[in-house]
Amino acid sequence: MLGLLEQVRAFCRTEGLFAGGERVLVAVSGGADSLALLHILNALRADLGIAIHAATLDHGLRGAHGAEDAAFVAQLAAAWQIPCVVGSADVPRLAAAWRLGAEAAARRARYAFLRQTAAQVGALCVATGHHLDDQVETVLLHLIRGSGLAGLRGILPLSEREGVRLVRPLLAVTHADLAAYVAALGITPRDDPTNADQHYARNKVRHAVLPLLREINPSVAAHVGRMAAMLREDYAALLASLPPVVPPSIRREDFLGLPLALRRLWLRAAVAHLAPDHELSFERVEAAIRFVERLRKVGGVQLGGGLWLRANPTRLRVLAEG
């Protein structure tokens, strides 16, 4: 246990996840990973200079089992003397209203709940239980979708969504280590059977692809995690070489003077500034660049997600319309 605590403490400090003297909202589902996160941050709160508050959401996807998961988290938080907020959502109804799949709608509902709860309890930071295996799955999913450098960075240790900092203190730790940590506490985590449903692409990578990769190289998780960390540094260096993307506007002459790779990166960075969750496809990036190259008068091209590239012969800008 002490080794795991030291590993997480070192990662938090190296990545600068916590400012110190702040309240952190910990997202807890009842699974081993998030339970380990809650217990670890509670154990490290004095060292990290933080106060913690738990939050759990019943997504309305599993009937009584979902409500039982939320009650389990609340009871465990109370036993550890950690304040906890319990929420509920009707994800099937929201998915229909938002015209999203259940998985995407659940994610949107979850982050809306966490954002609202963070404001309610005075937390500027939300911690989630993403770990090294999640990182590997994310990098592989981005790879097979044809992602660029931004996607191959995987899950970021620190990011921001609508004014709330999101931190992932467990990104250097495997699921197996977290499960062993929780077992050593004598706790049986809640089981979500949808995690085994291979209709979902992530679960197929987890249960079918990763075991094959581990046969080729048992250290695949550590190596992919290290690669993602290096690519984060490479990406940051490239971003530093770009013309400003805040505000997301640039002279057309300056844009066309950039190498093709940096034109693509500027567009992606401008979109990420306005809509961090929007994945700008390669096809839309290429269409936007061709549009700017051939532009003779005022016009625009869609970037998806309600975003547009608007341009005239002297200047272009990325903006949200809708």
C-alpha cells in the first residue's frame, strides 16, 4: 500500500495536479478504481494540501442496481468521514433528447453533474479514477480511428472543461494494482456488467486486443503510457511554436505561410480552445485548409459540432454558431 501511495503522490507533484489549499471533488462510481482513488486521496490529503468531497451519479441505466451502487458509495464515504453528494440522471431519456448513444449521453450527463456539484461544494478541481490501462485503451482507440498527435497523447493528467480542472492522479497505476489495493482494505467493489459488453469498442480493446498485445510484450501498458507522456511533451512544444490561437483568429497570409503540419495543428488547437470535447476529423481539417487556399471572397466551412471556419481574403477565424 505504501508503495502505491508514494507512486500517486509523486505523480501528483510531478504533473502539478493540485494547487494546495483547495477542495477537490472526487468522482466515485463504486468500482475498484474510483474507490481506490477516494481512499488514496483521503490518505494523502495532508501531504497534497487538499480537502476532498465525493460525488456519485446513478445514470438510470441499471434500475435498482444503479441506485444500490450510489448508496454503497455514500455509505462507504460516510464510514471514511468524507462528505458525499449523490445524484441521479435519466440517461435513456437524455440520449433520445440529445440524439446520442447511451455511452455518449452518460458521459455528458456525468460531467454535467460533476460540474454542478463542484460549484455546489466550492471545488475548482474534479478528480477521476482513470488509470494506466484506461490510457492504453484510449491511445489504441485513437490510433485505429486515425487520430493525429493530439489523440495519441491519450488521457491528459490535467485538463479543463467549462471552467473546472479535471485531474487524473492514477494515470501511472494499473487497474490490477488498484484492485489489489481495494482488496487489501477488505472492500468488495460494485460490479458493472456493462464493462464486459464487447458491443462497446473500448471493452473489445480491453478484453480482446490488449491480452494479445500482452502476449507480444507483457510491458505494453508501461510502454504505451510512456509514449503518451512523451507525445504530450512533443505536442506542447509544437503548440508553443504556433501563432496565437486565443482568440482563434489569424491572418490568412500567416496561416498559409505555415508548414502543412502546423496549419493542421493551428486548426485543431483553435477548435480545442472553443470546444475541448469536439474531435475534429482529418477530413474536415483537410477541407478547411483547401478552402483557405482557394478562397477568393468571404465564405465559410463547417468544422462539426456547431463550429465554423469563417474567412475573407485577409483573415480567418474559428467560431461557434448555432
